[in-house]
Amino acid sequence: MKKKIINIAGCIVAKWILHNCDDGLVVKRRGGAEQIIKVFSAPAYRNIIKPIIKKISEGLFRVGDVVTDDGYYGEIVITNIQDNWIKGYSLKDGMVFNNLDSRQFKRVVGYVDLKID
């Protein structure tokens, strides 16, 4: 019974957000940061949002991503990508790396502004 009540209340809130908020419901967090709550219809989530999330989580890197391996290199900002090889520099000491195998790395941060001299 409790789950049914929570589900009904969630549906009411989702319907309200869909009808009253253009970009989603903006909530102010305690620290002052804003968080947007966006509700999608089931077909939109299944056909648009879920494939995008899957594609991003498959390890596709972009220039500006921060990646890491098992700790040998530390965190590296990608500056160039060719096939499965990446070039970049270490966030820790600024050391430049060339021709690293991208399959050994995983994404830590989505995108950072590059500062290349």
C-alpha cells in the first residue's frame, strides 16, 4: 500500500512538472547550487535519453575530457584523439603524454576548459 501511495504521489509531481515548467523544476540546494529536475515521457526516455546515456557511458572520449587509468599516469586532460590513441597532459604536474591507448583509460570528468600554452 505504501509503495502505491508513493507511486501515485510521484505521478502527480511528474505531471505538475511537465505541465508547469518549461525547462524543468529548478530547486535551490542548501549550498546555493541549483538543481534541475526534468521529467520525460516513457517513450522519450526509452528512445532518446537512454541511448544517449548508453553512448556516453561506453567510453567515447572528447577533447577536454579528464581520464585516468589504474593510477600510474594519474588524471590526464585529453588534447588530441586519433583512432584509439590519445594525447594529453597530467593535471598533477603538467607533464605531456603522447600515444596513450585510450582503452586503458576511463572518464573521470566530462569536459574541462583547455589551457594550452
